Amino acid sequence: MAGMTDTNEQAPARASQSRVRTPPAWAVLLAACAGQFLVVLDMSVVNVALPAIRADLGMAESGLQWVVNAYAITFAGLLLLGGRAADLFGRKRVFLAGLALFTAASLAGGLADGPGMLIAARAVQGIGAAVLSPATLTILTTAFPEGPARTRAIGTWTAVGAGGGAAGGLVGGLLTEHLSWRWVLLVNVPIGALVLVVAALWLAEGRSGSGRRLDVLGSVLVTGGVAALAYGIVQTEAHGWTSAASLVPLIGGLVLLAAFVAAEARVHEPLVPLGLFRIRSVSAANAILLICGPALMATWYFLSLYMQNVLHYSPVQAGLSFLPHTIAVIAGSKAAPRLMARFGPRTVAAAGALIATAALLWQATITADGTFLSVILGPGALTMLGAGLLMTPVSEAGVTGVAAADQGLVAGALNTSRQLGGALGLTVLATAAASRTGTGTGAEALTSGYALTFVLCAVFMAAGAAMVALLPRPGGTPGTTAA
């Protein structure tokens, strides 16, 4: 496996012989970043539109949460399968298929005439996103060789992805308030169509798993296990950790994942070669994303609640208040490649995590009568600056030393770690906030609960900073892929 090479990564002479046109760097970067932007945007863009959706479609509160959860569960459950599909069936082909499915589902959701159609469309969107997202990173890592060019490309990809998450609240608020909640989904259609045209015209096909078969048993076990785990995590918010509604899917998910690991050790052509995780850069990057995911996801979530429930901001005001955070995370992501060249990736990642830790402790000083300048701008923007500095070197480390045949799979694993870590951590933090708040509904009680979550976020981020030491040193050998 390690010896396999990608037809898109041959020398120019061999590329000309095979008559494969080398795609321009701008087209590769545009397609990959636009695809990732759409995937991340749709994780949060519907949140502020939920009241309007409920009023228009007559949805119950219990059904409303599935507008969000249907996307999150299918996305998390199919990421590894989507990543392996890109390796086996062609990165361009899988990218186009995922983007087409995502775009079509967005159209169906925007035109939904009832709750069932909307939830089904969101589930299909999640499937498209799971196919599309790993392919975006794989396209970059196979088009740009290891070195400064790849680092800059990953920095841009990270910045755009983070910007998509940050922009979700603002975009959703503006579209809902000035057009309709339907445009929260319909806006994906023209963007998706444009990216499809660019990708179809300019991207070159490439795959590294020719002749290999898809591990059907492994695919079913890991998809079922991750989806069950994600579903169980979602259920804890409404039913608690000890209820049957939460415990059954959580335990079932863990059993399926254990069966998946056992099966992969015996299959001749596994979905996930377990030897991949003996590569130090891969295992360390996944661990860091798993532990830092809660801090990054929860920061947006609880700060948004604080602004709307305590400071009484409108959805649009809350979205606009996140603009400095968006600028900061993009600035950190774009500055990271230059700093990595000078100080090394481990130093930059550790500095970013420590900056974010300090900023989160500052964020925990929020008060019930806080203002934008006193409790939102400074600590929030500094947290996102640190996150940008952290994510670029970690994302690059996660694919360093991995054979081309496994790039899509590793990209899927990185996304899975980030999503599962964020979902599990967010549920834990929400439970902690509710325990601190108790039955209180006033500004002081709510602020106390939110402040606790930021302290816990700082603990997660500090643990991530300690894990940065596990990343290989510059010039070190990250390992080789086991067959």
C-alpha cells in the first residue's frame, strides 16, 4: 500500500505522456475550500432559523431538534466511508458526487412542505457532506506536495472551514430575517452549482486504491457504530445520560465499534488499516482534535446563548458580534504557515492552544451586565486566533507520512475525531451548565452556568496543548503506513 502512487502526483513528463492535464492550483484550492465551506456552514446556519421553521411548518419542539441532528448524525456516521470512497473510486468523482447530492438535498430542504421532508433532506445533506468533506482535504494533500505550498493550502482550507462555522449564525440570521428560512438551505444551490462546474472543468481525476475492494463489513460496522454513538449523544440532551433512550444507543455504538476493530484486524483489505494509527502524526493529530473539539464547538454555542439569553441580542446582532471572531480565526490560520516555517509546527500548535486556554479563562469572567467590548470582543477573538494557530499545524500533521492510497481515509478520520469530540463535549458541557444553573432562569443564573462551561473549555484546550508534545519533531520520521 505504501508503495502505491497517485496518477495526479507523477512528474510533468509522465503526466503529459498519460495526457492528464495538471489542474491549476487556484482551481484545486477554490473547489476544495468552497466544498468545505458549505459543509461547515450547514452545521450551524439553520440554528437561528429554527423558530421560523417551527412557525411555518408547525413542528413540535421534539421534531425541531432533528432538523439539526439529522445532518449531524449522518455526517458523523459516514465520514470514514466517504474518505475511503475517495481513495478507491476517484477523488474528483467522489467530490462531484458528494457536492451534487448535498446541493440537491439543499434544494429539496428549501422547498420542503412538511417536517418529514425537511428532516429527510437534512439527513441526505449529511450524507453528501460526509462524502464531500474528506475529499476536499484529500484533493489538496494530493495536489500539493509536502512542503510550504501544502502548508499554505491547508492553512487556507482551515481558515475557510473555520470561517464557515463562524459565519453560520450571521448568514442564517440575515437570510431568515430579510428573506425566508428557506433561503438558509436554498443559498447552497447556486454556490454548489458553480463549484460543480469549476470542479468538473478543472480538477483532474486521481485514485490510489485501484484494484482494491471496499470493506463492506467494516463500512457497516463503523458507520453503524459512529451513528449510534452520535445518536446517543444527541439523546442525552433531552433524556440525560442514565436513561435507556441514551444508554442503549451509546452502548450499542461502542459494541459495534469494538466489533469493527476486531474485524479490521482480520480482513485482508480493511476499510481502516489499523497500522495507520501507529503513525505518530496520525494518532497524535486525531487525539488533539478529539480533545480540543469540545472547546472550539462549545465556544460558539455558549457565547451565542449568552448574547441572546442574557444580553438580549437579536440573531442578527449575535451573528454580527461574531465577525471579529471570524476574522481572528482566519488570521490565525493564514499566519500559521509562515510561523511554522520559522518556529516549527509543534511550537505554533502549542502556542495556539495556550493562547486559546488563557482566552477561555478570560471568557469565563462574563457577567450578567457585560457589554460587547468588555466580555465578547477581546476573549472571543483571542480564543479564535489561538484556534487558527492550532488547527493548521495539526491538520497538516494528521496527513504527513501517510501514503497517497490512504489520504482520503485519514482525512475522514480527522473529521470524525473533531465532530465526535465536539458533539460529546458539547453535551457534557451543556449538562454541567444546566447543573450549575439549576432551576434558575434569570440572567445571573444563566451567566453562572455559561461561565462554568468556559472554564471547562479551558481545561479541554490545556489538555490539547499538552498533547501537542506527541506530534513528531520537525525533520523527524512520522512513520510508514502498514498494509
